Amino acid sequence: MSDHTTLQTTVANIFPDLVEDLRNLVRIPSVSAPAFDQQHVADSAQAVADLLTKQGIDDVRIVSAGQSRPAVLAKIPAPEGKPTVLLYAHHDVQPPGDESSWNTPPFEPTEIGPRMYGRGAADDKAGIIAHLGALRALGDDLGVGVTLFFEGEEEIGSPYFTEFLAQYREELRADAIVVADSANWKVGVPALTTSLRGLVDCVVEVEVLSHAVHSGMFGGPVLDAVTVLARLIATLHDADGNVAVSGLVQGAEPAVDYTEEDFRADSGLLGGVELAGSGTIAGRLWTKPAISIIGFDAPSVALSSNTLTSRAQAKVSMRIAPGQDPAQALEALRSHLLENAPLSARVTVHDGELGKPFLAPADSAAMRAARAAFAQAWGTDPVDIGIGGSIPFIADLLEVYPDASILVTGVEDPDSRAHGANESVDLVELQKVVLAEALLLSNLAQKTGE
Ligand SMILES: [Zn+2]
């Protein structure tokens, strides 16, 4: 079995080729959002499959389930008595957004200092490179069974994930699952993501009049629908900015200290704007619910006229804490909106998504193997972090494979700007990620199947 220094040297030797592989993947604009050309998603599936075939893996397939976008499934059988590890990443990316906000072309990988810029350079083509790199580094010393599953539609919410699990249930079965689609704590400090918030949403509609009327003739005794909806939205938080919907789960305060200074820098909060809510910042992000208004339909300023708007609607998005049941959370939100209708206006709530949160067990053999590998690769102990965002399919994985250890590992750092303009990956960190994953697999190989 390869020891730490041998592996470190091997990873250093193979890393330039891995960076070249990453560049080639970033050049494929594999945006899974339906408005974009889906041929690019097919091309990226093919490019990823080719990399795995070139790696010497015999069983590499491009697969789909239902109407899904193409995923890549590859298998290396487990040696007798050894565990199988499922390595997950996704090859689709977010749309580039407003290209004028990018300093470099989104689909032309550009290296500046230690970072490679480009859409997908971090999220999540770096995840693919982490898995591929670990296999390349270990070569014939792999010592565990490996299943690779690279999804092509994570960025549109993995709509066919449960179909994949149903169709490939036995092929995807594993003792441990490594999801390389999260972030490390900061450059130089690795992390294991042990909690994720879930997500529920709804559209709330307010009606006050059967039709729009002259705001001079009728304004005064009647409040327009936009004002009423704004007042209703304002009830969702208390005066300090804490979520005011009752009956929602709140988790314990995390052990990690996320300073206000770091949060302000990471989020781009404008100078002088105060923070909302109470408790630690990490707690507000990871273990408490949060509500945002992500869409609002009302007359635009350009098309406004002097009328009382009869109807308005908003999309309410609520992040829910680990341990919260999504259906109960949506019910609590719905009840709050209906019970707080200002002036008894007509309020209708249209239910939306139900995404489950995730909370890892306090400890497991696979988590210990991962922490030991991270500590070796970085020379510093990893921290447990939560993520305020959601990866709903993780809950689906846990439901189908309740005995599997799920390890959510990072390829991003706080400045990676996944989904935003100028997305990037720190290549010095990525090399450590590859080494850490090789060490993790090698640690798992030293155990017999669980
Ligand atoms: Zn991702």
C-alpha cells in the first residue's frame, strides 16, 4: 500500500495532466438549464466517459433514467472482502449569467496566480478531477471497489435522481459515498460537510380587488395588492430579522466560528448594512431556517400607471434546518401566510419544492478515515462545517442506502464563487484534495467491508 509521501510525490507528478483534463472539461459549456443547448451536456458526458476509459476502467457507460440528462456510470469491482466506495460529482454547470460580470471568458479556462477561472472550474468539474486524480494516483494499489457516478443535471435540482436510484439501485450500492461537491473551510483548512439545510418554497398570491381601479378615485380606503403583499412578507421576520414562522426546527450552534468580518467579505455585504438575526453567524447560516423572497410579480416601474393593483404574487424560498421535516416546514409557512393576511385580503398559497436537509452522524469509521486523510494531506486537522445550501439528493441516497457512510467533501473554498461570475478553483488546494481522496481510499482499503 502506498504511504503518504509516495502518494504525495505521485500526485505532484500527475497533477499537470489533471489540470489539463480540467481545462478541457471547462471548455465544454455543459449548462443543464433547459434554455441552453443540451448537446454540450451530452458532449461533456462523453468527455468524462473518455477520461475514465483512458484511465483503464473497463466498465464505463453513459446512462440516463427517465428523461434525464446523460450521466456517466463506471465501475471497478471490489477485491474480495473489500468495501465499495461510490464517488459522486456532476458534470453539468450553472449558466454563466451576465457575461459582462466576468473578468475572463466563462468557458475559456484562465489561470491567474494559483486559481483557474471558468464556469464549472470548481462546481463541479473539480470534483470529477478529484475522483479521477485519486484513481490515477493509486493505480493498481486502489484496494477498494469503486463506482463512479457523474450526474448531468445537479444544477437543475437532480430531477431524475430517485429514478436513477431505482433503476441502478444494485449498481450504485456502496459502503461509503464520497460526494465531492462542497467546500473546504478556507484555503489551507480542509472540512467535512456534516450538515446541509433543506429547501421548501411556495408562491403566495394576494388579491384585494376584482380588477385594477383608479388610484385617485379609490386610493385611501383600499390598499393595493403590492402594499398588502409587502406587509404580509414583512411578517415573515421579527424586528431583528429572525424568521418569525413558528414551529420550525432550530439546530445547535456549530462549533466553528465564522467571524462577521469573514462573512461580510465572503458575501459582499455593503459597508454599513447591518446583519439580520441573532446567535452565531454559522448558526444563522447552517442550523436555523432562513426565508428569502426570490421573485415578485407586480407592475414594472416602466409600465406603471396610477391604478391600485388588484393582485400581486411572490415566490417565498425557505431554507430549513437539519432535522426539519420539509412537509411540516412548508405547512408551517403556509399557515403563517394564511393566518397573517393583512386586512383579511385574499391570500392563496401554491406549494412548490420540498428538499430534505442532511445531518451526518456524529462519527463513523469512514468519517474517521476521511479526517485522518485530510489531516495528512493538508498538515492541519479538518473542521466539521455545515452548508446553508441544499443538496437534496443526499437525503435520497441516505433513504435508499441507510447503512452507507456519506462523506461530503470540498473542492471549493470561500472565494470560489460557485454559480456566480468569476467562478474559480484554487489549484494548490485541488492538488491537496486529490491527495486527500487518494489517502482516504487507501485508508478505506485497509478495512474490510463494513
Ligand atoms: Zn455542484
